[in-house]
Amino acid sequence: MNEYFAIEKDERGIVWLTIDKADSQANVLTESLLEAFDHALVQVAQMHPKALVIRSGKASGFIAGADVKAFANVPGVASAEQHILRVHEILHRLESMAFPTVAAIHGFCLGGGLELSLACDYRVCANDEATRLGFPEVKLGIFPGYGGSVRSTRLLGDLKALELMLGGRTVSGRAAKKMGLVGMAVPLRQLRSAAIDLATRQPRVSRAGCFKRLPAMAPLRPLVVHFMTRELDKRIRRDHYPAPYELLDHWRNTAGDEPAMYASEASRVARMINATEAQNLIRVFMLQDRLKAEGNKADFDARQVHVIGGGVMGGDIAAWCALRGMRVTLQDRAPEYLTRAVKRAHQLFARKLKDPYARQAAVDRLMPDHRGDGVRTADVVIEAIFEDIDAKRHLYAEVEPRMKPDAVLATNTSSIPLAVLGEHLERPDRLVGLHFFNPVAKMPLIEVVHDQRTDPAMIKRATAFARHIDKLPLKVRSTPGFLVNRVLMPYLLEAVELIEEGIPAPVIDRAAMGFGMPMGPIELADTVGLDICLSVAGKMAEALHNPVPQQLGRLVNDGRLGRKSDHGFYAWKDGKPIKELGKEPVAMSDDDISDRLILRLVNESVACLREGVVEDEDLLDAGVIFGTGFAPFRGGPMHYVHSRGTEAVQKRLHELEDRFGEHFHADDGWGAIA
């Protein structure tokens, strides 16, 4: 065994090549591992086996993909193309072995890992919830470059393969079997015997039939590309996320001609990986890894959670914890308040868990508990009631004496400082903020809020808990609005200011989405709820000198709360805003509008760095991207500042201050940024 592989030949003549990268929790296709893999294939061929089975020695899965960290330091297009062509050579060697080859897959099999498995004759995978297969490359601004676009279309047919690559989504083992990506999906304990069965039985190697390859015919390709482009245009913009469009162009020009497809893969992916959009998306991937490293599951054995508050946030937090394997008790004033929360939880389980046994297990883990008996045995107690200081303090007085000594007491407050909430606690050092974002099932970030009194052990437990439920923990200091709400609020308030100046709401939203935001600020405010926006803005106004626009208060007083009341800034129908653009000219350009919005957010980000709300610029970028959806292809607000030029941004702020007022005054922290 070397630092990457173990090779053994069993009594049947089958060689087992186990990939087990030393000093790593996951197998990643680094350049050195790929070269070692090539040498291992030569060694295996010299053993003249009856068959070869490739498997992983890692509990986390098969292969998590290519080495993304290396992508961030690509020395140029020529070097990238040379690397891709070399990987093509290695996988061609695997594909052309004189004996059957089997990939035995469990856990993650993503990107380059899936491409390697496609070079085998057969694939078998575990059918548990942990097994996921897919091509996430488009999320990094590229498309599969290790032969994936060639072998997936050959195996699945062009439409299925394109959908898998364009979506960047992962599929379960059962779904992979159903779509033909693997030949068998079996319980994990049967994975070895299933691999042996394929290796010895040697069924015909699967290929897509003529009907499934029909779209690759030259006359039909433009029609397919036209249809798929139209669908892409509904979700993304070509100038923001070019990778899916590049994939379609690659397929249209080369489908059906495998040598041309391999060559096109190498040249296009090499060029794309050096482009700004891909480098920024790779940066976001690495920021995500940094947040994951902020919490270590081994630091805290969290098994039971007690959530107090059966409203939308509390109920959804409880449901998410149960989905991720926690035993959860959910408390509210009376049983009838929990009915709606439990119903929403069942809908989440049905959507996320296709296995009926796994779904029932999640249902069984979530227990309505209006008396609060679960407090005594919970490892984490999360308060998620309405934003009222006295109500929260009263609740803590009831709960704290009944908690386990080492349990975490957490609040989901979105704006109230911990020092205020913990004033009457016996142990204020145990109180932390666990600020989830709505919708809980979609937003990956949790702000782990602390102040100078917080016990470091509690912070460590809180970040570990976040990782146990597959969230990204961001440690933030307890200041008004913490990080995400604090930088988001000036952005939203500026949008309301623009409305008061006569700029139509759809124009404001269009400008923000033109910058790359996933949703315009006016639609976002309506979606969050104007009453909630008003409440948070009011709490932050005095501390941060952000005056609240009068129109926000007027709408709330009139009962126009946004989506939940079917009227806010927009009228809403069937859960969607009705956006009607007038024909009259708008007195302001989209560039001016987007700068007014984004630079308010950026300026507040600089203030947060000056005050030490987060440790550094990278953590700020990570928090704002994963907490607000800030245009990922721009790499985060501070990365955007450096890309545009700090002097240029400050100059633009001075211009905006002269034209629109002192709320654009550059923060004192700009000196340190420059």
C-alpha cells in the first residue's frame, strides 16, 4: 500500500484497488493521486486479473471530485489544457483495460470522481441516503472536463446527460440506478458482493440506445440547444454564469464525434477555469470549506434538541434538525399551535426523503411537546419566539433551571444583543445566538453570535452543532443586526428610498438582478414581510443611524405586509409578485440604481470589519454570500471592492454622497481596507 492506494488480488482472480488518500477525510483527485492511479493501473494490468474493482477506503465516500484548491492557482490556459489532456490519457487507459472494470461506489461520487467511474465498464452503488452522484462543475463556472461530457451522453443519452450536467445537482443511488447511471443500487452491506457479481457475470456493457442518441443528430442539435437555452434564460444570465451555455455550445458543435468532444472539453474547460467568473465561484467554494472548518462535530455529541416556538422559524428549525438525524422536541403554548409546524415538517420530509422508511424515521424523531418536558434531556435548547426582550427573558427564567449543566442555550434572535437577553440569567456565559435564515431548508448559513461574556466552550459546541445539522457556522460578535441583517438593511432601505424618489419597484429589482443578486430588494422585502423589515430596521436605526423610510411604516399600518398578505410594494398572486413596468422613461440609469443599492451594502460591510463583527474579509464575504445570496460569481462584497478598485469605490461613494446625501458617507474603515 502507498499513500493513495492498496492493491490486492483475491482467490477469484479479482483485483481490488482501494483508493485511500493518506491524511485526508475524503479522496480528492489531485495531480499526484492521478499520476499514482496511472501507475497503479499499469501494475494491475501486469497482474492479469479476471477483473478489477475500484473502491474507496473512506467512510465519506468514493471520490469527492477534482482538486478545487489547485483550480484556484491555475498558472494559465495552456497549463490547464495540458492537465486535462493528461487526465484524458489516464482514464482512456482505464477504459481500455483487457478485463472487466467495476466502480463500487458509496457516499459522495462527484465531478471528477463520477467521471472516473464512467470510464469503468460497470458501476454499482449503495442505495442509502449518504450516497450522492452528480456533476457539480457548473457551480464552479466550468463543465465536466475529464471526459464526462463524452461518456455520460454515451451511457445515458444526450438529453438525460445534458440535464444532469446543466443542473449541477446530485442524485441518490436509487435515482442513479433508475436513470441508468449505475447498473445496480444495493444496501451498503451488499456492495462488495454486488461488485463481485458484476465482475464475474460480465453482463453487456450499457450504452444508450439509438432513440436516446437521436438528439445528437446534426439537424436536431440546434432545436435541442434552443429549447434548453430558453429554459436556462428563465433562471440565470449568460453574462453572469456562462458555463451552462458553454456546455450547450460544446455539445452542439461536437456531439457524436468523440475525438472532437474530448478536444473541445480540454480547450473550453481550460479557458473557462481561468476566467474571472470561474475563479470567483471557486473562491466561494473555498469560503464554504472554511466555514465548514469553523465547526468540528467531534467537539460536541449533540443528539437531542429542544425548540421553543412553533411558528414558521421555530417549526422549520425543528423540522430541519429532525431531518438531519436529531431527536427533537418542539414546544409552544398549547398543542394546537404545533399542528401547523408538524404539518410543514411532514411536507419537508416528503420532499427531501424518497425512502418511506427514512421518511417515517424523521417523523418519529420530531415530537410535539407543549409542556416543555424535553428541556431536561436536550443537548441544545433553541428559543425561537417573537422578538420581544421581556418575553424572551421570562422564558429563560423558566427554562434555565431545568437544563442540563453542559447544554447549550441558544436564541434565534435576529437583532437583539446577547448582553440584553442574558441580563438575568444565572449563567449568562452559556447563552449563544444561533441565527437561522428563512427559509431554513434552503439557506445554508447560521450566525453563531457571541460577546465578551460567552464561554468559549459554548461557542465551540454551537459551531459543532451547526455542522451536525449540515449548516455553515459563521462566528459573529453580538452587535446590532450581527452581520447579515446589518449589511442587508441599508441595501433594503435604499431600495425604499428609491421608490420614494419615484423609481418604479420593478426597475429597482431589475437593476439589482442585473448586478447579480438572486432576487431584487423590493421583492425580497415583500417576501420576508414588511412588518419584520420594519421591526428589524427600527431596532437597528438608532444604533446604526439608518433612518427608516416613512413609506415602510405606512404600508405596515395599512396591513400591506408583502407576500403573506398578498399586498406589499407589489400585489401578489399565487405566491408570485405582479411586476408591471410602465412605459414612461425612468429618471435614473440601472448603473446608478445598482451602485446606490450595492455600495450601501459594501460600505456597511467595511464598518463591520472595522468593528470586528467578523474576523476578516474572507469570513465577511462568506457570510454575506451564504446569508443573503450576494452575487456568488462576484466572489463576495469585499472581493468585489478589490476587483473594482478600492479607490474607485471610495470615489463613487463620494459622488453618491454629493448627489443623494450623507448616508453614502464612506466609513472610517476604508483606510484600513485600502
